[in-house]
Amino acid sequence: MSSPKRLARIAGFLYLLVGIFGGFAEGYVEPKMYVAGNAAATVGNIVTNAGLVRLGVVADLLDATFFVFVALALYVLLKHVHKSVARAMLVFVMLAAGITCVAAVFEFEALRVATGAVDMGALGVSGSSAMVLLLVDLQHYGLLAAQIFFGLWLAPLGYLAYRSGWFPKALGIVLVAAAASYIVDLLAAFLAPDVARSIHGFATILPAIAEPAMVLYLLVIGVWIKQPKSERVLAVA
């Protein structure tokens, strides 16, 4: 009984690291450097915050790495429930992690161009700034595209949590609902940007509830395993 609990707590700790590094890179660093549609402002922000951008790149890479380890731990923990669904969860996470790493490379190359580590003098100042904005755009929309897999992995995770009996069924349901919320937010961002800006705050509510709740449950409870009736009787005797 202790082994699943220990594995669940390891998964919870790794999941917490994913939230910390991802939140730092995408919630703090990106807003400080990226100004959509404004090359000069974006370049100025990157040059001013060059050290912070480097930390953001490393945070993205660590975020992706820990995300894979979270999925591996949860795969081992929950594959007995439904192996094919657990495999799908693992595949979705690896796709999301791969896109995140590629996006981080674009961000790092934008930093190199902005700081002159890559000579873009032939393009002139405006051309060089446009190149920086293009690279940061690729990073931004690459991470946005990865959101489909950040969302999709929650659906098999929620299913496995629901069916396992080790987690509250409500948690499994909220995880699946959060997956749908991620997908709606993503589709709106690409198909109807004006609508996306209006609904983004609402679309983040379910993920903001489901994922921290899963992390907290994994860290505090681990998994809830019913004690066999015979053992309960012996314990009372």
C-alpha cells in the first residue's frame, strides 16, 4: 500500500515543479518581453531583460522535462486501470513537451539576434527587429499550439483517476472538463481572436481548479486505498 502512495507523492512533487517553472516562464517572463505586433518594444524588452529571458528559456526546458517525468510516474501508477488510455496520456505529454522545447529554442534565438550574438546587420535595424519579433511570435504561438496537448492529456488522466477508485470521482470529472476548456480556449485563439480575448478568463477557471487540486491531492493524500475488510477486522480485534 505504501508504494502507490509514494509514487503518487513523487508525481505530485514533479507536477508542482511543472507549475512553478511553467508559471515563471509563461506567466512572468513572456509578458515582460513580448509585445504583440511591436518589434521595437519587444527588442527593447529582451535586451533590457536578457538575463531574465535566459532564465525563462531554461525554465521552459525544465518545465518540459519534469512534465515528461510526471507522465511517466502517473503512467506507472495508473496503467493497471486501462493501459491504452495511460499510453495515450503519455503520448500527449511527450508531444506537448517536445513542442515546448522547440518553442524555447525560438525564444533563445530571438535573444541572440536582439543582443547581437547573431549578426543580422544586412537586414538593418528594422529588419533585425522584425526578425526578433518573428522568432518570439513563433515561440508564443508554438506554446499556444502545444496547449492542445496540455489539454488533451488531462482527459485520459481524469478518466484514469475516476476509474481507479484512488481519487475522488469529482476530481476525475473536473480534469476531463478542464481538458475541454483548454481545447475551446485554443480553438478560439486561432479561429476568433477577438472572442478568445473575451472568453480566455473563463476558459482558464476549470484548469486553475483541476490541476492544483490534483497536485494537492497527490502531495497530501497520495492515493486513497481502501483497507481490505479482513485487515480492518483484525485491526479492531
